[in-house]
Amino acid sequence: MTNKQAAEQTPIYFTTEETAVILGVTQASIRRYIKAGNLRAYKVLDRWKVGREDLQDFIERSGRAALSS
């Protein structure tokens, strides 16, 4: 599978739980990042969703490496 194919199969939005798993932190940490304005997220039906590009930006800005699957 190429990187492009893998990117096309990656969800466009992640839940706080999925984002926490990707970053290797707790959901509470993700909510803190959102509240502090460090991680852009969108409220959808009372649940936070983090966009794929927003997550990538956060990873790049923070110097944090995403956990590989």
C-alpha cells in the first residue's frame, strides 16, 4: 500500500478517543489541548471531532510523534 492509498483510507475526522490513541495520551489530555486552543476540533452533536489535517498540524507543531500502528 502506498502512502497516498493509506492516507485515502484514513478517516477525515477522529474522535477524542481515537486522537488519544494516536498520540498515546489520555482523552482528558486531548480535551485540555482543545480547550487551550492547541488542537483545533469541531463540536458535532455534542462530541468533539479532530480533523486529520488539524491533527497532523498539531503533531508537527508540538514535535510529538504519532504512534504507528
